Amino acid sequence: MGTAQSREDHISDSDDYEESDDEQRHSDEEENYQDAPETQPTPIGDIDAKLKALKLKYGTPPSSSSASAVAAVSQNAVKLYLHIGGNTPNAKWIVSSKLASFSFVKTAKVDGDSDDDDDYDGSSDSKGQWILKVGGKVRARVSTDMQLKMFADQRRVDFVSRGVWALKFYTDEQYRRFVTEFQDCLFENVYGLKATEESKVKVYGKEFLGWVKPEAADDSAWEYADDYDMAARSPHSVTPVRSNQQLMEEFEEAANGGVQSLALGAMDNSFLVNDSGVQVFKNFSHGIHGKGVVAKFDSGGGSKSTPKKALLMRGEINMMLMSPLKEGKPQANGLQQLDIETGKIVTEWKFEKDGTEITMRDITNDTKGSQLDPSESTFLGLDDNRLCQWDMRERRGMVQTIANSPVLEWSQGHQFSRGTNFQCFATTGDGSIVVGSLDGKIRLYSKTSMRQAKTAFPGLGSPITHVDVTYDGKWVLGTTDSFLVLICTLFTDKDGKTKTGFSGRMGNKIPAPRLLKLIPLDSHLAGKDNKFHGGHFSWVTESGKQERHLVATVGKFSVIWDFQQVKNSAHECYRNQQGLKSCYCYKILLKDESIVESRFMHDKYAVSDSPEAPLVVATPMKVSSFSLSGKK
């Protein structure tokens, strides 16, 4: 476990390290996750001396054509560094090339290994994808997967491309031009349009001009929301933020293997769903601990695939289990209802509409806390082009029984005719709904209508794989493979009233979002499975309380952000950034296998000497509980 900043703040400009023939071997030495030592910057070398050295390399005085080449090299001249040693105590940056040249070129051969110049077409009108080329050592498609991070004060950018690299520029103008070109190429690769003002307005819409030009965006909504949150809280609900908070492991124990999902309860128990059944855990103020009880799935019917989704209902004494029809696909045509007290499947439900069997890709509770309601009989369903509410009662109001081969009642909802490509959804404390889509859009629906979104935020080029929302509906967290996007939904209507985007159209002053990212080194160390999934707020179901942390999973990492810090516009991460503001200040928890899910327990389990309820981390073979503590 470690923090982000200590491994990457400075790069030495000393030439003590010669170019290494073993760069790739060194970059793979990353098994131990510890903080690398800091290095302090020294003055950068004089560019004229570098250019003289370049002329010596070419030999005779340049002709007019070679002079042009030298001028081009000088304009795009950079010093290229490679990070070696992973996160061991010997980790360091080495000079990979003392004087290299960068270029952005288009090619249809993105994934190939060839560096032959014949593969490239520099025309901006040609089809293909933009790639970044640095000398003969870096060739990377311009995408968010590069995890490019900017350091304006050092005239430096870091990124991932089969290793972790850094470019240092000789002038501020070079640095700014590189960043602008990178962002323009990224826009074109994502949307297939040149990065003109007209194209950006076409993609984002006139209401989202702050997303087009984040540096000119009005951040007052973020500041107001922060002040509003603080004012709304009682003194007893506010826990001071401590800079030295650390994660202290409380429990770790073996699961029954093949863990697929984690279902946290706010009452007595929490649950792990694995290949053979549901394992029951007892909830404590310092985490969850196994009770040795396993409820089996067997209902006497045919074979079923392992459930991938578990939803607690009815005061947490029932669990709805959704098993996909095909391995690797999320859609299911029904549910199994598990009675937790008896450990038996009591009902197998079917999804039908107007007598026709349909599928669902996700289910969730009606509201953020409705799983605590013992009388709950409805829940929400989502498919690619459907958003609806299901009811376990017949129209007459009677609860159906298994003897009738029950069909869930389509209570309300909408089946969209055009491709919305819904992927995931979540609910607020009052039942408003946020939906994430394959095209990256995030839509907000009021609790009274599923037909038309009140607000639709544009995509940032990456599919939304998971969404969460705060209890009060003021903040939405979308998960993509490469980053998390945090959106403030507050706005002031024409009457001067403060509302959220769930209850009204937000107008044309919608604040730009914040992005939560990993530094390139951490993204690389996360391994091949270095995609974000399951971004969550900490769990609050009481009006007036504010969530304190955000957590997401990346490979073997659980990554935790301080919510208050992310919202703070004066936070040091946001200084001198171009484009959407990105926060890199987080804590990392490392496990020895890929993590299935990371979730904070319900706020009721927070104790006086900890600023947050325990964090529960499930891997395929183990479950662990961690407490945030003020101790170092």
C-alpha cells in the first residue's frame, strides 16, 4: 500500500545514466510494491549543445534538406526517460535517449510492431489512427490507455506504452504544443472528427461548453456544492480529514473459492457469492468475519451458471440472484430468490413483458436504502434498451408463489426503440436513477419517469461500465476502463432555486467533471488486468450525511480517494493542468490476486477513532476487511 506522489514527483536531468540495452528487462522487475526514492531535479542541459552533438552525429555540415530535418528535430526535441525497477527500493528513472524527436502520425497499422516509416501516413485527412512516435523506442496509439500525466512546472509528461516513459521538453512552448497536439489527436481517434471548435460543440452540445474548454469552465458549482454539503451536515456528522490516515487490516480469511460478487448488508450479515453458494459473514465495526454458514444454490431444477449479480431485499432476509444465460454475457432471463434464513431457493422468477420472454443485464434496488425495508416487493431492471421496475406481486396485490411458475410483473418502465446501449445503473435515496451507456453517456432520470432523461451528460470517449450516485443525488461517479469521472449535478434554476439534474434540465452552465486517474507507474504495475471497475462512493443512507471516500478496483489494487479532497478546486493536483482536471492523490491497497470487488461497509459501522466504515475487499479466494485509522 502506498500513496501516489512519492514515486514520481521529480526526474533528474543528470546524464549519469547511459542508455540501457536492458530497458525492457528492468521495466518488468515490478513484483514488490513499495515506495521508490525521490530524486531532485537538476538544471536541464542547454539545447544548443544538444543540437551541436546532433550535427556531429550526422557528420558533414548539413545540406538545405538536412538542415530542415535538424530544424524539425529541434522543434520536437525531447529527452526520453524510462522507469525501471517497478516499485522496489531500487526503482529509478534512467535516460533512454538524451536527444530524441517526437511526432504524431497517422497509420492504419496501430497494433503492429513495425517501425518502418513506410507504414505511416502523416496526412491529417487520411484514414487511420493517430500514434505517438518517439525516436525508435516508443510507438503508441494515442488513447486514454496511455494514462498521460502532465507536469507543467517540469515541462514533462509521463505515460504508459509497454513500460513507463517520461518526456522532458526544452521550452514551455514545446511542452504546451505537445499537450495540445496530443489532446487533438485523442479527440480525433475517439470521435473520428478533427478537433475543431465546431466538432467539439457537435460532440458535446452547446450546454457543455465547459467540457469543451475546461480551463474556461465555471467551477463555482463545485465550490458551492462543497460549501452546501458542509453547511448541511450536523457537527456530529462531520469527521475531520486527516492527512496521515492509513488502512489497517483487521480480518483476512479464506472464502470458498470462485468468488463472483460481494453483497454488503447494513444489518447483521454480509455475503459472498461463489461457485457453490452464498457464504454468510457477520458484520462488525471493524469489518466482516465468516460465520461458517453457506447457503447452496440448488433448487432441484436444471443446471445453472454461477450468479454474477446478488441483490439484497426485504430487510436483507431475501437475496435475488441473477445468472447469465451464456458465459461471458451479462444478460439473464430470470432470477432465483434465496431465503437467507432457510438457505434455500424459494422461487425462480421469469422476466416477461406482454407475454414475451425478455432479458435483463442488471438489477438494483428502488432506492439507495430500500434493501432495509422488510415490505419491499419491487426492484429495478436494466437491459440494453430497457429501463423498468419489476414487481413480485400479482396485479391483485398478492405475492406470487413458486407453484404458479411465477412471472415478474412489469410495473413501469420504457422500452427504447433506438440503441441506447445501457450498461449499468444506480439509484439515489429518493429513487432517482442514473444510467451509464456504452457510448459513454450518463443519463439522469427522475423517480417519476423512466421515459425521458432530465439530463444527459455526453460521453468522454470510453464506455461507462459502472455507475454510482450519492444518497442526495448531487454527485455521480462513472467508471470507465481508464479513469473514473465525477460529475456535479447541482444547478440553479431560473427562479434561483438549487436543484439536481435528476429534477430538471441543467441549462447551459453545466460544470466540467473531474477525472480520477492512476499515475502511469501505478497503471503499469497494476498488470495486464489494469482496467478500472466497480467505482463506488462510501455507503450512506441517511439524509444530511455526506459520503467521505470513493473506491475502485484495478487489477490487484483497491484505490481510495478522499471525496472532500477531490471536490476541492484549490487541490494541488489541479494546478497548471490543461483539459479536464484530473486527481492523482489516492491510497492503494495491494492484494496478491486480482480483486473482484472493493466496497465500504454501511456508515453505521464507522467508529469514533476512524473517519470511515471498514473497507471490504473480495478476491476469488479471500475476503479482507480494513479500517481507516489515524495511526501511521
